[in-house]
Amino acid sequence: MTYIRVQLGALGLALLTGLAAPPAHAAEDPAAAPTVEERRLDKAAPQEILARSGFATVAPEFVRALGKARSYGQAERVVERQGARLWQRAVDRAQGRGPAGGDLSRDDDRPLYWARLGMTREVRQWEPQFGLTEAQRTRLLASLERTSRGQDTIRYPHSKGIKRILVTGFDPFTLDRDIRISNPSGATALALDGTVIETADGPARVETAVFPVRWQDFADGTVERTLRRHLPRVDLFTTVSQGRVGRFDVERTNGAWRGGFGDNENLSRTETIPVTDPASQPQWTSTTLPYKDIVAASTGRFPVYDNTSVTEIPAGGTTPVVRPEGPTPGSTARAGGGGDYLSNEIAYRATLLRDRLGLTDSLPGGHVHTPVLQFGTGNTDPASGTVTDPQFIQNRLDIIAQVRSILKVAADADVTD
């Protein structure tokens, strides 16, 4: 996720039901109106991405399946199955299984994002004859979000001798700036889900999930719900997001502050990161990834940095100050190494959860920022450019490969250090 600081701002940066089904119609309740994210779906670039990946069929297929539901229970099962099917379809496409569905590069994360929005829009506007309360609709939407993001399909083999690695990515964001945007962290999650990395201590299974770029979902605990039962059982974890141009960063310190940059719903939050038990909430959390090993290793074409800088209000002070070497005692967070946006927040939440589970000294975990994914020369105008180009594809492939190499270094360091 693009690196964002208080002072600097952003640097990086349907359809009818089946014939046998009762007719559906848009709800008159204002709550059923499409969201800001969903309203972007009808623009030319998202439609092209869906058409060129074969994912344009996802929402119509979902509508037909949902239209056959005769009760809320049946609707729940449809949503769960269809959401999980979308995630698996995106993973399979990214990993070369099955038909590509079009000429869009298989490593592309955007078909998943736009197809999911097509599905959520249908649920939001669906009015079945059996009746649907807004609470039930909310639960359906939550189920769809969870299943289509891989959040409830994180499963590791029970075999002894296999290490467990957990990786998270993000949706595309800053879409009003350039609706063609792809997020290399989401592409990495699709490319690595269920794969095996050979480490110095044997094979390591990677499981992944993707998170939304929305402040409210984080306040509602989506990160903790997804990670809590897995952290005590994994050997390594890292949250991943898009960061600075031309470089990877291992973020040393995460801050407990939201800096207010607009999310994918164009909503802003400027406040202390809301967590359970705020009385015991620290201002800072730290990485336990083997950052020295990662920085020293040759992992790919992009340089990798140990980023120690933060922005704080010093103890007794009132003005934010940049601290290149990390926070000072008693200070108040205004930006972690990863800034003050949702990339910093997922890092903060994941490492705080690690610490509250008593795993600080035993579980390597933290945050890795990837380079900004850039289009090729001459394809920088969102209004006239194409949705992909050879350099754009190669940049994304190189970032994915380098994240994989970083994971191997981190897993090996856990053995050799």
C-alpha cells in the first residue's frame, strides 16, 4: 500500500436472475444503494479487465445461483460457495491452472477485485420474495467478503516437518487517481497461496489472504478475526503492501495512528487505531522478522531496506517530529515506518496480536512494503492508457518473485540464526 506520512501525503502511489427464479429488484432502502467502490465497476477499465480475464461471467453466474435460493439459509450457502469459488478461481488463474479466460496476464490481481464488487453489488440490491432483513443482508455481505478473500480457507497440512508461512495482501487502491491500478501485494497473495517454498529446514507451506482498503473493516476487527487462530500455529508471517517507488522495505516499527488518507470508499479517519482493550494499547509495535538477513540477501532486482524511520510526538511535546532511528521513550505515534495508512495499520494490528498472544519471542513476523507497481513508459495517462503493458507485467512478476525470495530468506534465518 502506498507509503503515506502525515507531512508527505501519498508517495507511491447486474443482472437478471435465472428463468426459474422469482424476479429480483433493487431495494428502495437507501442502504441498498451501491457503494463508492461498486459504482466504479461500470467504468471502461474495470469492464475491460473483467472481459479480458473471463471474470465478466462471475456476477451473472452468481445472480443465477442466488436467484434459486428460497430461504435465507439457502442464500447463505450460495454466498459461501460462490465466494470461495471466486477466490479459488483467482488463485488457479494466477498459478496457471485451467483456462486463462482471455489475454490478460495470469498474474493480474484485478479480476478478483472487480468480480467481487460485482457480487457484493448484487447482494446489496437483492430483494428475494422470502424477505431479507438488513441484518441478514449485512451477514451475507460479510460472508462474501470473507470467503472471496481466502480469509477462511487458510489451512496447513498436519504432516510433521512442514513449516507454515502466512502472508497477507491488499486490494487495489487510489482508484480515483488511476482506475487501472493493480496491487502487487494482492497479486503476490494469489501467486503464493498454497505453494511450497524449500527452506534450509525442509518445505514450507504458504497460505495467504487479501484484505480490503477500508478503514471501517479494520475497526470491525477483520484482521484479528482472520489471524488470531493461525498465529499460534505458524512459523512465520508477514503482512505485505505496496510502498515506495523502486524499493522494498522491511518496516521496523509500526505506529498506533491513522493519518486520515481516504480509503476505497473515499472515507477518512484521523485517530488512534481502534483496538480491543485500548487501556493496554502501546503506541508502537516492532517487527520480529529477521530484517538483517533479508536486507543482506540477494533476493531480486529491487533493493531492500531496513526502514527504521517513524514520526512521533515526543514525550511532553505537541509537534510531530521525524525520527530516522525510531521512536523515543514515551512518545506518541503519528506514523510508523510504513506511514499512517492501512499498510501501517495491518502491520500494527498483526504484531500487536502476536504480542498479546505471547508470541513476541517465538514468532517472526512483521511487514514488507513492495515497490510501487508502475506502468510502462508512455502508458501513464489513466484517460488514454491501456490497462496493461509488457513492463507493467514484468514489474509485477519481478515483485512477486522477490517476495517469495524474501520469505525463503526469512524462513532460513529462523533456522540458522
